[in-house]
Amino acid sequence: MTNVAVSSINDGVIYTITSPNGLAYSTQIDYRGQSLLALEVYNASGDFDIEYVLCKHDGQTDHIKYSGEEYPIFIKDPQGDILVALEKETDGKKQTLVSKLFPQNNAAKGVITKPFGEGLLGFMGNTGYYLSYRHLKRVDFENGDITVHRNKVYKTFTKGVLKGNYIHLLREEGSNTVMHEQLDRDCRPIFSRTVELPEFESLEVLSLAIDEPSRLLAVRPGSGKAELWTIDVYGNLEMQVLFSLESEIYTLFPPVSLHSGAVLFHFIAEDQNGWFVIKDSTLLECFVEKSGGYQSLPDDRFIRLGPEEWVLAGANATTGNGYSLTFYPAIEKFDSAVDKIILLNRAHD
């Protein structure tokens, strides 16, 4: 099992996770207001097992370890339980074994189904909607069974959200043109409109609606600016710069919705990485990597993690205005194990 040391700093609580032969980050998710990590824990021969580490409110941790090299995908079911999906290929056919990570009454039974799990848009009752790699999937969770319906495959960039009993999608139609499409719960189109947008490198959806303004988070090609784009009901566009870096922003990761109503994004820029939190049209905070930790852009706050340079791997919501971030030391080889992984549990202003 991994070793965990817990310490308090001005900006939150740090969990430092180590293992004698190294470890690597796999994924994370919130579990009933706590942070659940999946880590690759290496042995002396260079192989690894998957260890699940639950970082709890009281500073304690629970650990579950599984032998064998598997790359898990976390899934949250409509009741808030955590499922683990392991994709396998048998006779050229891809399948997924889905089972509860914390089963009741020691039940270990899993369900074999079609691949799904990433890109959750949300739930309508016991049905989940997933948009991953331009594939829109409707998944029914009923009495322990999971049924995956592959409803749509889109040819271009596609993002989406749920609003009420409708699915809203935004997808590229052509140069500087996107299609906003509204679908019913069976994924049937019922309304669409085209919207003219400037060229973008990254685009994430904050909200999409027909009868009220829609909001997007955008980065333009070659730019270090994060911009909030608001589209009114008539298709008119208003743009607002949230912050600006000296280096180009390469990647903007999907939003993490916090229970405070705010939204967290993390990003990779040309020579640094970081995260920011916005609520409505207001930037609440923004931190960028600086040797030894992360520097606040709006003020002089500095979160010190250690002497190394750090990479932000993932994030999840906790409770209220709280969230957790996971970091590992920067390494030259992408697939190399590291000597420690840090989880920072903090709250925005």
C-alpha cells in the first residue's frame, strides 16, 4: 500500500502520497464530498497494480489495491455510487466490465457492457448521457443492469450539457460556424440554430439554452487569453477576457462543476500549467505554476508544494466551495513513475 502524510497550509490541506518503487496518476473523482484517486503503484520488477485512495474529510485515507495492470475509468451512477469500468478486448470485440468500487453486502458481481463512461453530461432519472469522442450515448441504469445505447456519432468537434429534460449540443458546422442543437431525452433533435463564432483553439461549454443566454469558455489560436463568450437568444456574441498569460494556452480541460455554483478549469500553457475558478462572469481565482508551487495572478498569494516543478493532473469537487487538485513532479519521460503525488484540498474565496 502507499504511504500518506497529511499536513495543513494556509491554503488548505495537503496529502502527500508515496510508494517505495514509484507511482503514477491515473484518474480521480468526487465521492460523497471526498476525493477518490486511482494510482498506478509500481513494484521492483517495474510492473504496477492499481490502488484506489479515498482522501476523507478528517484527514484519514482508505486504500483498496487490485493486482494486475488495468486502466480504470470512474463512473458515478444516478445514486452517487462509484463504479469502475475496465475495458477489455475479446476476439476483436471491445467490452467493458463495470462493478461497484464499494459494494454493499460484499457483492462483487460486475456487469459486462459496451464501452462508455467518459464525458458524463448528467442524468435524467436513472438514465445517464455521455458525450465522448463525438459519440453521444444514452445509458440506462436499472436494478443493477446497465444498457448502453449508441445514439449519435458526430463527424466534428462536439460539446454538450443537460438542461432540464433536454440535451444541448454545440458542434462545428464549418469555418467560424457552430450548430446549437436541442435534443429530447431519447436523443432526437427538436430544435437547432447556427451561430457565428471567432476561430478558437479550445472551447468548453458553461451553459447552453434556447430561451436564455449561453456561455462558452474559449481560447483563440496562439493566444494566452481565456475568454468568456456569451451568446444571447438572437445569436449575438459578447466577449470578455478573464485573464491573460504571457505564454500560449495549448489545452483547456473540461470544466469541473463545484457545489458553490462556480466552475473550475485547468489548463496547459507553453511553459506553465494552472487552474482558475469562475462564477457567472466573474473570475474568482487563477493560479499558474511557478517553481516550487503555484502563484495567484490576481494577487500575491503563493501555494508552496515543494522544491520541484509541478504538473496539475486532475481536479474534483468536494463540498460547498471546496475542491481538490492532484499534482506530480515534472519529469522528462511522460510514462515514468514519480516518487510522490500530492493532493491539495482547498476552497475558493
